[in-house]
Amino acid sequence: MSTLYSAATVIGIAIPRKDLMKTIKKRGCGHEARLAKHCSECGKPMWVEEETPSPEYEGFITVDEKFCGLDAIAEGYDPEDLILYVGIIYEVEQGSVVFNQAPNIEEIKAKIEKALAPKGLWNIDRFGIYTVCCIS
Ligand SMILES: [Zn+2]
């Protein structure tokens, strides 16, 4: 199998991985919780922090390639550096993107804001037009 590279143009926002994860606190062992840093019975930490995908991101990973109902594409070799581009994707293999009509940026912006703002993921400073390298 060969590696295929293509480029996609995304009108939307870039969301770094850290914003797609949440930290949860869970018990470090199965013994009774007490007000101590470590368990007096087994010595393990009473509480440990664990990074887990937010519900939206987990759905994206396991269900399909839509993120909150929008097109989405992930970029990054190292999962820690992953950036998720969310919005409207125009994908091309060669040449340039051909639009039948000019995209309505304000309309696209409003659509993305409506989908992401309730999740706390909307950030106007991250809105733009991105070129993303896709590897398949
Ligand atoms: Zn214990």
C-alpha cells in the first residue's frame, strides 16, 4: 500500500487537542476514600487524574467524521500535537478548489459558532481559512 497525500481547504476553526480533552479525577484504588493523599491500606494515591476525550471528540473518534454536525479533519503526526479543523471542507487532489459560487463566509462562521459555542469550543480568533495536509 502506498501513502497518499492530498490537501484540503477548510473554512472553519482550528481546535488544539488540549481543548478536546478533559481531565477527570478518579480513585487510585478500590479501598475506602479518606482525606489523605495516599491510601493507608495499599499506599496508592487516593486520587489520580486521567485525561479523557470530551464527549464530542470521543464521538468523532468512534462514530464518524463529523464533529458536532460539521465537517472535520485532524492533522498531526503525534496525537499530542493534533489539531482538529472544523467547519466546511473543500478537498482537492490536484489543482485548485473550484467554487460554483463564492462561499458565504459570514454564513459559515455563524453555522460553526452555533454548533460549537454551546460546547465552549467556539473561538473567533481561531476562525480562518486553512490548508490541511491529509495522509491516507
Ligand atoms: Zn488502597
